[in-house]
Amino acid sequence: MAFLLMLQAAGESLTRLFGLPFPGPVVGLVLLLPALHWAWVREPVAAMAELLLAHLSLLFVPVGVGVVIHLQLVSQYGLQLLVVIVLSTWIGLAVTALVLQALLRKPALQKDPHD
């Protein structure tokens, strides 16, 4: 968990330092991607991901409280919020599908048996 938080802090720092138009956690995830090639990084991150996924429902509690607190805004802008949520979800799914498709087309590196 400390490693993930460190990458998030590094992403926040880089975002602020260079004035990047990306959220710090996204930059932290980009930093995590090449680090996952090492087993000593990949194994603890996988364990933490399992733990977070097991308790994923707890992460929705603050969102639910926020909706209840700002119910007037939700009723006023509900349709616009719904459209934005649906469109952004579709765009995210499409980008994920395109990236996966591109990665699956990439030929796997094969070792020469004579090495």
C-alpha cells in the first residue's frame, strides 16, 4: 500500500511541477505500469489489489453520502449527470477495448530454443 501511495504522491508532484492536465493518481498509475515488470513489485501490488477489490463496496459509501447531501443538485442536473456518466463509461470501455485489441495483435516475443 505504501508503494502505491508513494507512486500517487509522485504523480501528484509531477502534475503540479510540470502543470500537467492529468490527475496525479493517473500519472502515478502510468509510473506503476513499467514497474510491474518486476516480480518484487508485481506480487505485493497484486495482493493489495485483491484486498482493495474485496472491500470495493466500502469505497462507494462516500459517494452515496455525497449524493444524499447534494440531492438538490442531483435533482437539478440529474439528466446532464446521467448523460455524462453514460458517455464517459462508453468512451472508457471503447478505449479499453481498442488498447486490448492492439495489445493482442502485438506478436508475442518468443525465445529461440537454440539460446
